[in-house]
Amino acid sequence: MKIAIPVNEKSMDTSICISFGRTPYFMIYDTETKESQFLENVAATSQGGAGIAAAQALVDSGAKALLTPRCGENAAQVLTAAGMKIYKTMNDSVSDNINAFVEGKLSVLDEIHSGFHGHGGN
């Protein structure tokens, strides 16, 4: 299964980015092949709608799950409409969260915020 994680750098040693819509990159990790690729988040510098655009890019990537510390309402609607599940990360370690996801230890993110809509984050 392909999972997506917002990350600060193009590296397995990077940390998870706190901002979903404004993250510089998304790591797309395949839990079966253990291969990862990095997508640049072209929505990160947009004036508005960064979360929605970022969510659509993840849907287009073929990822089936998102591991993130938080997610805005509009982005979550795009993701869930496409059948993607959203899980809450437990810390900022990429490898810790991948392992926890594979072991079924991450909980579904149920605290979806209303978004920042023009206030510099998403």
C-alpha cells in the first residue's frame, strides 16, 4: 500500500512537517516494496487553497493513506472522498510512524480543523 507523509526534506531521515498544505514535500512510501519517492508540494506557495491542492496531488499519486499531525477540513474532504484514510502521527519521526502504521498502531485522525484560509498555514 502506498502511504503519504508530509516531510521537510527529500530524505528518509527528515522530520514530519506540521503543516499539511504548506509542507515542502510529500514522501510516498510503498509498504510492500519499502521504496519511497518524494513529491514536491507545488501548492506550498499558493495564495490560498494549499490544502485542497496538496490533497488532490496525493489522490493523484495513488496513495491510500495519509500520516499527518493535522489536516484541514477542506483537504480532508478531498482525501476522504477519494477513499484515502487519514492517520495521526505519533511524533515527528518518519520511520517511527511508518513502522507504527504497518503494525496497526496509529489511530485515525479525528480532529480535523477548519483550516487557516488565508492565514499562512493549512
